[in-house]
Amino acid sequence: MTNKSSRVLATGASTAVLLGGLLMTAPVAFASSQGCTGTNLRTDPALLCTSVEGESTSVKSIQASIDIKNYTCNADFKVWGTYASGKKYSDTGHAKCGVGRVWVDFNPPGEKFKDGTKVCGALVENGKVRPEHACIEIEK
């Protein structure tokens, strides 16, 4: 059950305001979006999430996380998507130990992502990406 979230601008940046006979556009604001799906970590139920922060198709950061009630260590994540050029983006990371939520922050290079691409995150076990993916669709 993947939650598809659209990229929205936090302050209605795409709306124009008519002020004193002048057409003015509000400044573009950064936005964040998150997609989550149910999974398990070892034998415990958990929530796998991918969060993206950026503006339109410019993604500044991606966070892959898992929410779990117990103390956990050794969670590995992979994130991926497609740049506007068609080149694939992919990165992996190892989460520190924690209680409640463990995560990895990713900072993709400054290339814009393809409009309509999905940025996804997943857990990695024994070197293999698990089938549960938490994704967000990137839109202009």
C-alpha cells in the first residue's frame, strides 16, 4: 500500500496575486512530501517511509526511514529515481541505532528529476532490496 503524494508548494507559490494593478507572483517555497508503506523489520511490524524535500523537480534531500517500537540497529536503505536527463539515481546507506525511528539522509546531486518519476526507498536485507517500497511521485 504505497501512498502517492504530489509535490505541492507550501505557500501557494504558484498563485498570482493582483495588487494595485500589478500582477505579482508569490516567491517559490520549498515543500516536502512523504510516502509510507507497512512492512516488518525482522519479526516486528514497522512503517517504511520515504521523504523528499525540494522545489518542483529539484530534490534537495531524500530520507528513508523505518518507524518501529523497539530498539533496532543495522537497518540498510536504498533510494532511487530518474533524473530529467534519463540517467538513473540510486544510493544506499546504513542507519544508526535507535528507538522509534531509524533513518538515512541522502543528498542527491543538483540535477533535476524527471517530471512524473517516482523516488522510492526500501530496506535492504542480505544485500537485496526488499519488495516493500515507499515512493513519492515528483511533479512540476
